[in-house]
Amino acid sequence: MSQRSLVLVEKAWSQYFENGELDLKTLRPEVANSWQRCRNLKIDPFHEAQGSVNQLELRDRLYAKQRLMKIARPFMENLYNFVRGSGFQVILTDEFGFLLDVLGDTEIVSQTRPLDLCPGGDWSEAVKGTNAIGTAIAERKPVQIHAWEHFSRQHHFLTCSAAPIFDADGTMIGVLDITGDYRVANPHTLGMVVAGVNAIENQLCLQRATHKLYMAYRYSNTLMESISDGLISIDNNGLITEINAKAGEIFGVNAGSVKGRHVAQVYQRPPVLQLLTDGIEYVNKEMTVERTGRKIHTSGSLLRDDRGTIIGAVAVFRENTSRLLQSPRRPALPAQRYTFDDIIGQSSAITELKEWARLAASSPSTVLIKGESGTGKELFAQAIHNASTRRDYPFIAINSAALPEALVESELFGHDEGAFTGSRKGGHAGKFEIAEGGTVFLDEIGDMPLGVQAKLLRVIQEKKVVRIGSAQERQVDIRIIAATHKDLHAEVQRGTFRQDLYYRLNVLEIRVPALRERLDDIPALTAHLTRQIAAKLNRGEIRTDTHLMNTLMAHTWPGNVRELENTLERAIVRVGEDGVLRAEILDFPTDEQSGASPAAGKRDIADIKSLRDSEKELICEALAAYEGNIRQASANLGLGRNTFYRKMKEFGISL
């Protein structure tokens, strides 16, 4: 911007605050529109508004944006290398304008820290007035705000260039910004920011495509492993591309180790090779497995690409039915089958948590799962295990609160023969040894005795266990996932939990939200649980009436998903012949005082307001009580101002 233009903008700024007139010839449309929004929001241009979150809320915001920060960081560092030493800083914010990450020269960072230009600072228009970050969010496009174009006088020494970041679905998820002293501004800065955002968005799309490919692979792999027949696919050279566990069992080979080998190394004179030569498919052809002499039937089909070109063949192997009928039934082994697909919910809270948990699954680090009782902590633990490289090894769950203190040590670490009265002959392996190669899930870790905590710390640090009554150290290869409903940090302060163990466990923290924090998931959870319970009780299709969901959404759910499941089961037992699940037959525990519970009194269910109406009423009451003061009204309701403004817009509330 030229010196003459700067003088004109400064004059336009002074004129606007002296007589309220906008110089539309001088000001760019996005700047003029922003100034008007700021005036409507009653922002004081002469005093710096303090807008930053506390450390707890900042941690939650950083946690929610882990994926974006991880992707954006390399591009931020690349941009900073261009502006290093010029008094500029590169900034990443969330979609509300809260700063997440800042890279900058020491001088400009210290100069702007009093302005909250640091992690946790709120640079939305509603707090800081016209600025590139907040205005880019409002305009949903790249914006550069220079010197006196800023609404607040305290920001006139800055020039800011920002561009919003959108995910593959077109949802804004953050903002990238470069900020510095306007006197050394570069006209190409905004172009650099836009290029950086394009790179970040491309990486987001690439990561999403990679995830879809991975899920498609997992889906096809699961299908292969779930069928009862053996299956082998080969390419045109006869090399094995896929083989399931059942085929490995039939031919006496390790399915994982023969991929890439020639099919003739698995079984002799394979008919599937002749299929590649003559193109004649076959069905239920009898053959003998040379290694075992077993008679089996095999069918073969060609594999073709979209153009019809042969790219390989697939063979299916089925054992003779008569032999199967004569075979003794094997005892069923317990399987941990819950995956991330089994976690019901599409709310932002649960979706972001599943993404973070998937990242945790790909890491060997210790995981600490926090959450109230009934939220599904073990469900997440099993999903992490099944998404990890340890999925083919044991998942051993131990409830630390359910075991008597005298038995905890023996169960975890095992014992040698004669270690104590009643010890097993020959000794007994503990859970850590049994879980070799897999995962140990320590539920309710906060209830573990202090003496056992010290030994657990040694297992985590050195991957070694010592049985009771033995001096021999045994090496173990396990991953530990712990869970608790307690505040372990508070337990450390009280002296009931070891501080060193807390920090060893709390490497990757996963907080499972309470049901009241993910009310949007109640319809999907209700539908899923209703089908599941109806099948268990041998009931036909269960339908729901119009008032049921309002009642469920209004309840506080202190027992979370477990309470929802129990409540639905009690209600389904009462469902009449019409198969309709009505709100009137819901029976909440009598010790819970909830306005949604019919058991709490004779209140007509039709009088209960929806959650949306209740929210709107509370916001209107708060605004009236504080005479339109947004800061006080939002603080009284425990909402951030951005959330408060969004709710006002959503409900059509104006001052």
C-alpha cells in the first residue's frame, strides 16, 4: 500500500469514529463491511480487548486440532524460512480464531504477546475487531489487513495476511496467517499464505484418500478372513497376492509368510495355474492336499480389470462336508472384535476423538483413556488394539478395582511354585506374560494399590516382569492401555497415585466424552441399541414415537451410554403388541432427579421443551439480565463468546 493510500485510510478511520461516516471510495469492501460488523458488536477501538482462554481450554482446543496442526506444521516452517529475520510471524488458528501455533522472530513475538497474539489468544472479529484472521473467517476468503485498516488503534502497527483452511467437505477448519510490522510489509505475503493453505488442503485431501484406501483394504481383508472357505488369489505369474487364514490352515502354511511366493510352493499341481493358461473356469473340482491327504473341493475364477484384461485368478477351497461333520468342535476363544466402526456417533466430539485414537493406535506409546463410567472406555481400548500392529495377538483386560488387593500382584505378574499357600504347581504366568505381543488393558487404574503401582512402573520402563517368589526377570513385549474415571492428577496430589507412574501412563491421553456432551449421537445410539436389544429379547421390529427422542435428549445421563442401554432395555420389555417404544414407558432410576424422567412426577411429557427451545430461552434470559452485555451473558452460561454469537445467529436472536 502506498504512502498516500495509508494517509487516506488513516483519515477514513478517524472520520468513521468521529462522525460515523464510512469513506467507501477509500476503503475496500471487506474492510468497510468488517468495520460495520465491529461497531454493531460494540467493540471499543481505543482499548485493547483481552481475549484468551485458560490453559485447560487451550489444551482441549489443541487436542481437537491435533490432525490439522500436524499437517500444517511443515508448511508453516517453510513459510517462516522465507520471512525469518524480517519481524514477521506465521500463525495457525482454529475456525473460531483461537491461536493454536505461532512461529516468529523473538522481537515481534514479545511485542505482540500483550495483544494475545500467542497460543490461546482469540483473534475473532468479535474480540479483536477487524484483523486478517477474524475477517478471513467472516468473509470466508483470503484477506490482507494493513495498518489503519485494523478496527482497533492498538493494531495499527501491524499488517496481517490470512486465508481460511477448508477440509475436503468444504468445512472451514482453521486459518493460516502471517503478521508483522506494516512498515516492512511485502506485497507478496498474501500470495505466500494462499499457497501455503493450498498445500495444507491438498495434504488433507491426500490423507483422506489414503485413509479411504486403508479402510477399503481393511474391509476386503475382513471379508476374506470372515468366510469359512479357504481363498487364494494369484497374479498372471502365479504369485500369491492374497491368502486368508483358512487357506493357510488347509495347506498347513503360515498365510502371512507365503504372500509373494509361487502358488506351486503352497500346493502341487494347482488347477488355478491351468486356469490362467486355458481360461476355463471350474467348480467343485476334487483334489487331494499332499501334505495331509485330505480331500477338498476347489473352484477357480479369472480376475479381470475394468477393460476386461485378465490380471490373475482366484481359487476357493472347501473341505468335504462329511469330514467337517465328523470333526470335533473346537472351543470358542474369546475375541476382541470391537473396531472404530463399532463406535456409534457422528458428532464432532466423537468423530475427532476417533481420529485421534486412530493416530494413537499407530503408535507404540502408552495410552491413558479418561472418562466417566459407562462412556465406553474399553470399547476405545479394543478399537485401538484392533487397529494396531498387535491386532493378531492377545488383548487382556484387567479391572484393577474388581480384583482383591491380595490377588492383584499374582494376577498381573504371576507366581512360582510354592510362592505362597495355594500357589499352583509348576507356577502360573501372569497377565503380562499371557499377553505377549499384544495389549494389556488396565481398567480403573486409579484403584490399583500403591505397592503394585511401583512394579507396574518397572514393567512400563524396562518391559520385564518378575513373578512372585522368583528372582528371574522375564522379558515381555506388550503395550499398555490404562483407563480411569478418576482425576489421576488429583490422586497424585492426595498421595494415592504415584506421580512417576502417572506421567509414564499419560503419554497419549484420550478423553471419552460423557453422553451429555454428545447429545447429537443419541438418535443413532438409540436406533443401534434398540435393534440390538430387540434381537436379544427375540422381539420384532421396534418403532419409536415422536416424543421419545425429546425425552431422551432432555435427560442428564449420569450413567452415560450404559444407562441409555439399560433404560432402553427396560422400556422394550414393556413395549406392547403394536411394537411402538413410547416416551411414557421410559423408566429412569428414581434416585436421579431429571426433568425428562416420567418417574420424577406426573409432568405431561408434551410440556417438556426441546433442547433447542431451552437453549434459546436461556440465552434470551441471560441477555436480558445483563442488558445485552455479551461478555457477561456468555460467562454466566459458561459459553465462549464465539459459541455464544454462533448460537445467537442460529436462533435468530438480535440485540
